[in-house]
Amino acid sequence: MSRERVLTDAQWAVLEPLLPCSKGKQSRPFRDHRQVVEGILYRYRTGCPWRDLPAGFGPWQTVWKRHRRYAADGTWDKVLAVMLA
């Protein structure tokens, strides 16, 4: 496992369908989900501040905003329920 590759392909295959998509929305398409989710996981695994995320995960603001959005809309709750089942 590399420093910036947190999830295996098998883990990602389970997680990806649980995340919201940007199809049909008027705004710009979402940044790659895997890149952002792995940035969130990396941040929690290492305990680093959001601003210190490696550039390979994209802008830290994007990673932070997506984490905040998923926490507010219940996406993380849904992911946790499926992963525990």
C-alpha cells in the first residue's frame, strides 16, 4: 500500500455505490470520489490537520468540504451501516 492509496480496490468497490453522484445537477461535476475519500481516511489515520494533506488528495478545502457535506447529509451513517453489516 502506498502512502496515498488507502483503500484496496475491493474495499472501494463496496464503498463507491454508497456515495452520491453529481449527475443531473446544475453545478460542476464532483472531483474524483476515491481521491477525496482516501484524503479523508488519510487525514483520520495520521491525525494531520486538514491543511497538511498531501497534494495527491487534491485541495484540502475540497476534501474538508466533502467530509462535512457527507457528515451532514447522512452519507457516512449509511456507509458505516453497510460496512458493519
